[in-house]
Amino acid sequence: MRKKGFTLIELMVVIAIIAILAAIALTSYRAYMRKAQAKELMTFARACIQEAIAQCTSDPNFTDFTSLDACKQPRDTRYITNIAITPPTTCSDYSASASGNVGGTTYQVTCTYDTTRDDVVCSAPRAT
């Protein structure tokens, strides 16, 4: 009569393979999360400029850009440390930057308003 089932060695090999795959997946997941958090800096800097453009369009004499809601420190995130807008000299000269601590590394994004394309252009998140 022959016994059915797996030997201890076969089970250990399967567990080792699963552990290796889990380690690779966890490392990739952490890198993906850091990248997504760093890219969120672009969202906040872009929103700050877009609100400033809207405000300047409706009121060309507006000067207090730091009072805009999108340019204030967001309360719903833990890793964004600063959002700053450079006050424009005209209603077409905008620049905003956002920085934050993501996974122990400080990243910074700078966005500017491109008048020729009528679009906000942001730099890629870069470690500082």
C-alpha cells in the first residue's frame, strides 16, 4: 500500500517560494506607495495655482494668495509639510511649490502656469 500526501521537504519548498514572492510584492508595494504620495504633491500645488488663476480672473487686484483654501496646509494628509505660492506680478505669472516627507525622504514639486498652452505644468517629484 502506498501512502498519499506531501513530504516535509516538499511543503518547505512551497513555503519558501511563497515567502520569496511575498517579500518581492511587499517591496514593490512600499515603493508604489512612496511614489503615489510624492505625486500627490503635484495635485496640491496644481490646485493652488488653479485657484489663484480663478481668483485673479474674477478680481485682477487680488493680492493675498496665501489666504486661498488650496494654498493652505492640507489637514487630511500626514506627509505634506509645505505649500507655497509665489505672488504673481501679473495675472499670468504663477508659480507654486509643495514639499513633503515621504518615507523619510523630503520631496519637492514646482508647478508653473504656462500661458501659451493655458495649462499648469509641474515638475516630477524630486528628492531634496
